Amino acid sequence: MSTWLSAHKSAVLDEHCARVGRDPSSIARSVQILVTGSDENPGSTSPGQNLPTYLGPAAARELIGRFIEAGATHVVLAAAPPIPSSHKAQWLAEEVVAPVLAVIAQSAYSCDGRR
């Protein structure tokens, strides 16, 4: 899903919440990103196929930032081969999560997408 579509769906959800009197911040806005160990040749799919795209760490970090700006409050990362470590969760934390959190800490954005 594109970040534009995610932001649009989030806005529609906010409208529905307003209509029924529900706090929209009580609903998690989730995205899943598949991360491979290489920025050189990340796996991708052809347009029109309903299959996920695999991103390298740099592209994943950039996309996470765009999804947070679009309102995502919950990001799920999945390691896709090849990963240069047998400790996939630790690798994701070091290569993707920690750099994103450092950028968030230095920016005007919070983890819940609000300024």
C-alpha cells in the first residue's frame, strides 16, 4: 500500500470515528514492511501483482518515516532472506529500528504520527 493510500484510509477512518463518537487515536494504524539484507538488489514485484515488495534497510527506513508521517502508529517488520545475521530480530533492531527512532527523536514527529 502506498503512503498516500494509507493516509487516505486513515482520514476515512477518522471520519467514521467522528460519526460514532469514538476517539480515533484508540485505533492502531498498522503497516508491515518486508526487509531484506541488501540495499543493492531488494526483491520486488511487478506492478499489478498483489505480492509484497522486499526493501533493503535504507529504503525500509525511509518508507517507515513516510508511513509515520501518514499516520501509522504500529509498524511490523519482517526479515526476508538474505539477512546477514542469524539473529534476525537483532539485525532489524540495529539496521532499521534504531536509526528510525534516532530520526524521530530529532524531529518534530512523535511515534504516533502527530507533530
